[in-house]
Amino acid sequence: MARSTIGYTPGVWGNQFLSVASGPLMKNKKEEIHQHLQNLKQQLGRQLKSVKEPCEKLNLIDTMQRLGVSYHFQSEIEESLKHLHKNPPSSWNAKDINSHLLGTALWFRLLRQQGYYVSCDIFNKFKDDKGDFKTILIDDVEGMLALYEAAHLGIRGEEILDQMLEFTMSYLKSRLKGMTPYLQERANRALHCPIHKGMLRIETRYYIPIYSKKDSRNDLLLEFAILDFNILQQQYQKELSYITKWYKKLDFVSKVPYTRDRIVEGYFWPLATYFEKQCSRGRRILGKMIGVFTCLDDTYDNFGTVDELNVLTEAIMRWDINLVASLPECMKVVFETTLDFLIEIELLTEEDGISFVVEYVKQGIQGLAKGYMVEAEWRAKGYIPTYDEYIENGIWTAGYPALEITSLLALGNIATKEVFDWISSMPKIVRASGIVGRIGNDLGSHKREKNIGHVATSVECYMKQYGVPEDEAYKLLLKEMENAWKDLNEEYMKPSSIPKVVLDRVRNYMRANEFYYDRFVDNYTIGEGMKDDVAAVFLDPIDIDHNK
């Protein structure tokens, strides 16, 4: 196998994040701002507690989640949803279709999103004698939008939700021009990315300016959300400064010139995993891991020969630095960096008294390397596997199993040995994330990679196994991704000894995948297409006065 000559566009951020300056929000006002935030939080907590009407309470919870501040009221929201699950308003079961369309849809989505199973039969009252959704529903725009969002919480076999999705999507697309500016922007965003599949910080950044246009907005909540977003943004800037310094010190750009310089763009993966302030160390660890994985991926894809990659893989299986002595200098750098990363994990877990975690992280990286090696051998032989064979390996090469294992380091005592045993056993929900990760990546990069001698993707493999043309393969692979999302929804609602906060890490990686490979584009590799999102989330604070 000849060496690849694939080149990537240079990184676009340079030294932008090397230094961190206090923004206008915090300059000389840190204590004052934090005190004001606490006062707002107390007032909003009282608001949430005082709301008794079910639909009003669900609306407030939904708004808090969309504005990215629900984590401040976690226990209160959990208690409210628990109560509404046990005591659904009896009026919502009435046959009167004008009775709580919005409330019913919100109740269904928020409860399922929280892990409570509720039957989709509740939507049957909105259908006519022919089994179609009643056209009178379209008079309620917010209700239709809520139905659309609820339809994405389905599991396999729930045909009514598939029908509901088709019905509401068609309606929303056809009625956009007649909506108010607030509803039009909400509908546009939902059609682009439903809230259930949206990366939380990205969706918050989109929703804050949209919500500011709502006539009946809660100004107290809006101010709280803007302040909270800006404070967290400054925390992310410090983390990106740390990660950028680490990356610059390694000098990958000159020592491993064939790899993608995407350390800033890659930080959306840790941010998707957990955005809260207390998870800063976890984000830093994952930020480094993304940098390491990118170099490993590009080494297997774009540089090493099969013989060299076999040596590298064996070194990773044994964690033996002596084995890489014969490899090119750049490959030694990649292995040494991977080893140094593991040593850092060992030191951190030893401090925390959870040294047992290291073996799980090692196994995750070894699984990734073995998957990369299989792909390298396929490419060298010009072999196109069946889709079934490809996806079994692709679940690993998506990188999510290894990342999800490592992400648990930030969860403290919740991440027990039982939890690590579970997540390392490739349970159905982790498998679903790997399928979404692998296919999403392939659909985003397939057209580019097929012209540069890359290994066959799921597209070619699906075409081979099922004898379908490329456009049909795309449609069917999207269906595979939808089924994987349904599997995640089902597993999330099953009674389990695994804490929901652990399942959230898996779900959040799937959400990140929707962001990175949006509209059949590999935004991570291209890099340039993410400039606006990087600026919006990591650089530009939201102007409080502008949103009043």
C-alpha cells in the first residue's frame, strides 16, 4: 500500500485561543454578576414552584431547557415531571381535539425525554375515522410544532409517530411564510434540527435570540439565560486556551503534517458531552482525546503502510514503546502522544482513587485501533465488505465507544465498576450511537473520500450487499440512522440500574454527530464551515441590552 498524499486545509484559528482576556461581562464585576445571577435563579425557582397549571408548567420547563438553564433547576424539574407522569391531567384524555394539543405533545416529549415511558396512543384522539390526522389541527401552529418535536421520541413499531412526523413536517414547510417571526424562526430551526437531536449548547445559542422575539417571553428567564451563557462561554475560552497550548506544545502541525489541525472544532465533542461548569476537567480530557484520535485516524487513513500500521497496532495492543522503534518519526510521535495521554489518565484516576478505570480506557483505544487496522487492510486489498460486516467494525471506528467510556471520568461516584463494565460490553444504546456515528460520518464524507482512494464506506457496502444505486443507499442508510435513534429512545426509557446521567453521555454523542455531519457535509474535516458556530459559542457573548 503506497503512502497517501491527501492534504487537508490548514486550521483556521491559529493562536486565537492561546490567551484569554476577561470579556466586558466579567471585567471588574465578577462578584456583582454572580450575585445577580443567584438572585435571578432564586426568583425563577419560586416561579417554577408556583406554577400549577400543567400546560403552563410544561411550557416553562421546555423554555428553561431550550434556553440552556434547566440544569440549575434539575431536582425541581425532575419532581414536576415525576408528578405529571403519575398524574396526567384528565382533561387531556378527552376526545375534544382542541383540548390541550400543545400540552399533550409537550407532556409526551418531555416525559419520554426524561426517561419515562408514556404511550403514543394518547395521539389517537387527534385522528379521524380514516386514521388520518384531523386537518383542524393546523389552526394551532404552536401545537403542530410541538407535535413535530414529539414525533422524534418514537421507538420502532410506533407507526402513529411516523405518521405524525410526516403530517407535521409537511404542514410546517408549507405554512412557514404565514407565521409570526418568532414561530417562523422556531419552525425553521426545528425542521433543520429537531430539539431532541440538537446539540444542547448549539440549540441554546440559536434559541436565545429567537425567544427574545416572543411577545409573551419571560424577561427574567431571558436575562438569566443570557448571563449564564456568557459566563459559561468565558469558562470554555479558558479550557480552549489550555487545550490549544497543549496542542501547540506537541507541534503536531510540523511533526505530523498529514493530520487535520482541528483542535478547536473538535472541542464541540466534549462540549456536547457535558456543558456544565463543574465538568471542566472532563471536557479537557476529552478535548485531548479528540486530538489524539484525529492523529490516529489520519495515520491509519492517510500515512502508514499496512506493515507499519500492523506494528503500530501491536504496540497499542501491548502498550510497548519499544515496538515503534522502526516506524517513521511522525508515527512514533502519534504513539508517544497516545501513551502520554494514558499516563495522564492514570495519574488523575489514581488521585481520585479510581485507578481501575484506566484499563477500560485502554481497551476502548485498543478497540478503535483494531477497527482502523481492519479498514486499512480492506483498503490495501481493494476489498468492499458487506454492509453487515462493515458496520460491525464501523461501530468502533466511529470512535464513540472509546469516547463514551472516557467521558464517565467526569461523573464522580456515579461511574462505578458496574457502570464501566456495562458501557464496555457494547450494550444496545452504545451500539446505536456507533451506528449513527459511523453512517453520519460516511454520508458526510463519502463523495469526497471515494475520489481519493479511501476505504469503502457504508454507502458502497450497502450498495454491494443490497444491489441498490447510490441515491437509494443514501435513503436506506438514513433509515438505519433513524432506527438507531429509535433504539436509543427505547433503551433510555427502559428500567435500568444504569443512571440516566450515564445514558445522557451516549445520547449527547449522537447529538454531536448530527451537528458535525449536518446535511451530508463533514464539517469537522472541512473546518471552514464551522467558523460561525465556533465564534457564536466560544467567542461572541450575547448582548443583554440587544435582547431586551
